[in-house]
Amino acid sequence: MYGWAGLREWGQKLVRRCRKAWPEVVGIEIDGQGQVYLVRLVCGEAWQIGGAVQLPAEPLALADQAERISVRLAREGWEKIPRVLAAAQAEILTYWIPLPPDMPVAERREAVYWELEPQLSEAALDIEAFLVASAEVAGRPDMWAAAVNREYIQQACEAFAQAEIPLTELVVPFPAAAPRGREEPREEQLSVAGWQLPWAEGTLRCDAAAIEPAAAAAVLFLRGLEEEALRAAWLLKRRETAERWDYRRLAALLAGLCLLGAGALIGWDGWALYQARAQAEARQQELARLLPQKQQMEALEQLRSELERKEQRWQGLTQAGFPWYGLLVHLGAMTVDGVWLEGIELRDQDVLEIEGQAVSYEAIADFVQVFERDKDFFPEGPVLESSGDTAEGKQPRAGGTVAFRLALHL
């Protein structure tokens, strides 16, 4: 199977594997004459009859029969094996309920209860005092129903509990054709409730027909563990019985899931680490490729920073109060052939001292006249403080140039 159906089947198999296996079960029947039949079923490659015991008939009360069974189970070494009791035929009221064959199984079981209520009322019986079991029978459209007195069920449970062999389950034997068609019994096998039960090797055999009800009780219990529909035969219907988990397998399954999750997490972390390393290597290669460009950008940034510092220094000088920029531009416009400037110095905040060289005294005179005509910028005119040999610290240069120093009042 594939898809959802396959997943569901796989999940059901997993759940069945995690439920605790029942290696053996003892079926018990007490007939109307007080005769007791014990049948032990064991699980090998398949379920088989591992032993059968028949106790002689003794008309005893149910509590006394339970004590008698307890002694025999201890004698056989079966006292710790789960026990399933077949309800006494005298305590079972059976009916055939006609119902439409096309009704769903769940609705048919519900309808059985309501159809059974008036029939019990006609016999002056209250349906609330009974537990109802029902089954479909092959070849018949109607439903088979059985009503078992709740008081009998309680007495049976108390009797076996007092005998220290509490019942695992109490079942109602289904009709011969339910829940599956019955095959003819063979000499080497017992055909009961749809199962073929061979005799285990070395087991003493007895009358198959006599032990059939006890074996059927055990089979209906075992089949009900796997098939929920057959739990209709269970009168105690203990959920913990049907859902008896194998905690060792559950622990192993949980450990396996944890290991699987841890492996997946480690694998994911390893892949993430590999990806991170690959990205780091790629980034390192990209950085190595961009290193020359980075160095060039750093050099440009350093040059830009240097220019900014110079600009800031120039702005600082300008903001200090003296318009150097305008003065230098103005002096640059007042050029005279044969004269060049070597230094400009501000003295006493209002006297500008200019030092320079000229090719002759006539060139110096022309230069002084230019300042004298510029009354707008230098209203007080220039003062030639020294020239030629009289200039302080200045000597005539080679080539016949004359040094001079000029003072301008701003």
C-alpha cells in the first residue's frame, strides 16, 4: 500500500509491536454440572494448545470453584498465567435481532441494545441489570445478542480475586459461525473461533469437544487484543488489558528516535558548519581580490583628510579676523615688471610688511607708486622702510637685484 493507507498500516504494525506480547493464556470453563476445564494456549511460531486439564464435576458455589481452580493452577504451575473465564451458559440470555443488512456495524450494535430492551421487559427484566454482547453471524442477516447479568459478573470477579487468581477477562462464547466460519475439526487440531490450534509436542490430548468452550474463551480474548470489533465478547472490557504496552520496546523505540533526531541534528550542524567555512573562504578570496582597491581608497581618503585639515587651517586663519585671501588676491593684481615678493608679515595687527627683490631702484619706485595710487585699499599709502644696502639683513644679490622692505598701514 502507498500513501495514507500505507502509512496507517505501518503505524498500526508499529503499535502492535509495541504492545506487550502474551506468551500464554489459560482459558477456563465451568459447565452446568460443576465440571471444570482448563486449557493453556502457548505462543510459539503460532498459537497452540500447551496443556488441557479436566476437573471432575462437583456442584459447588462459584467461590468454591475458584478455590478449586486456584489449587489446580498452582499444581500445574499455571498460577501466574493470565486467566480468561467463559461466562456460564446458565447466566447468558441469547436472542436473534432482525436488522437491515445495510446498516453500519456501529449502528447495528446500538440498535441491538434498543431492540433487546423490550424483549427483556416482557420477561420482567431490566436491561440496566445486564451487559449486552453482540456479533454478526455468517449467512444470517440478523444479529446475535447475549445479555449477561451484572451481578454474576461481579460475583465471578470477586470469587477469583479472593482465590488470589484474579480474572484477566470474562468473555461470552460467540455462536459457532461467529466471528468467522467454522471449519470441521481435525484430529490433530482444534478449530475454534476462527483459529486452528494444533497440540504442542508432548502434550496429553483430551476430548476436543469438551475443552472447546474454554479454548474459545482464550481465543476470543487473544483476537480481541488485535481486533477491536471482537472486544464485544469481553464483559470486563479493561482498557489496560487491551493496551498493555511493552515498555522495553517503547524505550528502545524512543531511544532510536532520539538517536535518529540527534543524528539528523548533528548532520544539519555539520552541513551548516561546512557552508559557513565555504562562505568564509569565499569572503577571504573576495577581500584578497579587493585589497589593492582598498589600499587605493585608503590613500585617497588620507589625501582627502589632509586637504580637509589644510582647509580647516586656512578657514581658521580667515576667521581669526584678517582677510588674507582677499589681500593675496589684491596683491596678485598689483604686479610690476622687475619686482617680486619674498615675504608678507602682519605687524601690530594693522601694519603689513612686504619684503621683496627688484631689478633696479626704478622698479621699486614704480612698485611704490602703484600702492600710492591705491587709496581705496591702502588709504595712508606705503612707507619704504629700506632698500638696497640699507635693508636689514639684506645684501645685494648676484645679478644686480635690489632688496627692499615696504610697510603698509591698513
